[in-house]
Amino acid sequence: MPVLTPLAATGLVVVMIGAAVTHARRKEHQMILGNLVLLALAAVVARGRFGPYSF
């Protein structure tokens, strides 16, 4: 089901935002970079799969 790909990517974006906030609160600043990389990749997939011109 192709519709699940953008929904899963959007869910992963939300999870990575929560993970970055949690690492910031625990003062684990090195881990935030990894969260942001995964967040960016998931956001690219979500953006590319939603809409009339999805790839």
C-alpha cells in the first residue's frame, strides 16, 4: 500500500522531534545531530511522497 510510506515517514519525523527534545533535556548534545539527520531524511521522504507530484 503506497499510502503507508508517507504516513510512516511523517510518524518518524514526529518521533525524531521527540527524541531530539529528550536528548536536549538530558544534555546529550552529541545525540541530537543523529536525530536531526534521521529527521531530515524522513522529512524528504514524506515531502516527496505526499501531493499530486509525488515521486
